[in-house]
Amino acid sequence: MSAPEGTTTTASAPEHTTTTTSAPEGTTTTASTPGRTTMTTSAPEGTTTTASTPGRTTMTTTSTPEGTTMGTPHDIQPRTDCAIDPDGRITFRLPSVPAARPRLLLRLRPKKGRPETTRHLLDLAPDATGTHLRAVLEPDPVLAEGRWDVYLLPEPEAERRRLRPGLRDLRALVDGHLRDRPAPVAVRIPYATKDGFLALRAWLRTAHAEARTIDITDRAMTVTARLHGAGLQEDATVRLRLRGTDTVRSLRPRIDDDARGFSFTAGPEDLAADGEGADRIWDAFVRPTADAAPIRIGRLLDDVADRKHVYVYPAVTGNGSSLRPYYTVDNDLAIEEKKPHSPICPT
């Protein structure tokens, strides 16, 4: 059954508490990939750190709290290292604490005004050195889509303590877009929140179209992408939906021989307004076949948890308006259409 036009199809994970025993001791490496920094350390509280690599800037900042923080003061909160492998398995490592049964608590951050409903518990066990504790989040069960905050739970009834990030080894994610993913497409990326705590960004979708390159000329933009969890048929279409409406512009994609890769080109004439209109946002989807549900186009399969302010593109101008592609707060692809001298702030 097709989902409503413009709806991102998301598979749901079971709502329960899972306890996982730690896997055998492994080694957290600290080498970096040439030309790119993918392992980071957290700067001291209240500072801003900027590390530059060719073609990319990584920034870690501290600011006002990103939600309610429970536990001990910042200066004694333990730093937690983590490493992720290509299958999405995450290994956590933190200094030992005086507790009989310490565990990690992963909490799905609820929407504003809503109660907490989904959590996962991971057992912590001593590593080979005896000075640190270790826990492993296996690829299964998958995490529900959203942002997961990471806490230390020293005892079953003790107050939870928010954890701060140490080393984050994300090298296995850098080339993640090169591997074809089965359905459902499950993604998880460890990251540091705006207020300096450790969290995981997770996506869970029945299928996903991964944007690869966006080429801008003075007349049009060309997007190259690859479909994961589904295949493209000859009658596939790219659909640009005007946000908040049922208005859709359909484009015919160029499909690769393997029926997974595709590209499309859009210019101001493709999104011409009916009447004068105001500034608008168009969300990008691909429909694999005429009777299939639309699949969101975005960029999830690498090590960037929040892409919106990292990947910034110039605008294409013409036909009395300008078009600028951008990634939303959920790393989905959208196109901002602006009239002259009428700025908007897309989300």
C-alpha cells in the first residue's frame, strides 16, 4: 500500500528495554584517514574548537543545555570513548566507577512536552586493563529513528549521569555510501550535542535514496543519488513536493544500468510558481515505480550527524527566482525557492 504523497516512510523499532552483555575486549584505534579528520576529542567546557581538513571543517561548541541534564556536575562527568564498525556496532569505553552493576542507558529523546517512552540498557564490564568499563551496542536490535542520549546508570535505582564524549572513531562510516544497504535501512552516528554531551543520531527507514553529489551551474542543479532497500523501474520519477501542500513537480530521472543509481536535473523553470506566490520549500523524493510509495532523498550514509550547516550550496537564479539545494535538520534534501529580497529561514 502506498504511503501518502510527501510522507517519509519509517520503520519502527519495538518499544521495550533491551539488556546486552558486553562483548570481549577490543582495541580502540586512533589513526585518521588521509585528508579527513574522523576521530575527535571534546574541548574543555566553555570553549570552541575548530579543526580544518582539506574541503571540510569540523566544529565542536558548547552552549546552553540541549535539554534537561540529570546527574553530577560537568567537571566530574566521565568521558566516554566510542568506536563504530561498518555494520553499525558501537563499542563504548569509559573509566571504571565504584558500582556493583553499572550499565549504560540509551534514551530516545522525546519531542517537546512528551514523556520518555523508549530506552535501551547495556551491561558494562571491565576491560583487560581493569581500569575501564566496556559495553557494546550490537546492530540488532535497531534503534528507532531520532536522537538517543547516553547516560551512566551506576546502580539499577541510582540517578542516571549524562556522559560526555571522549574519542569518537567514525572511520568506518566515511565511505558508508559505497555499500548497498538492504531494507530496512538502519543508520546510527555517535556525535557531540551542542551542550557537549554524547548522543547517537539514528535513522530507520524502509528504503532510502542517498544523495551523492550536487552540481550547480548558472542555469540548473544536477543531483546524483543511489537507492538503497529498493530498485528503480523504467517508470520511476523524482517528485519535488511543495512543503505543506499537495503540489508536486515530477521529473524523469536518468537511471543507471544496475537500477539503483540515478540522477536528475532541476532549474527555475521546473518549479515555476502558479501566480505570484511567496518563498517556498520543495522536499525531494524518488518514486521507484508508478504505484510505489515515495522515498525520501537525503544523505545519511557517512559520519556527519548534522549536515545542514556543514554542506552549503550556492543558488541557481533565473525565471524571477533563485533555487538553492540544502539539507534539512534530518539530513533530507530540499530545495529553497526564494523571490528577490525576501529572505526565509528553511528548516
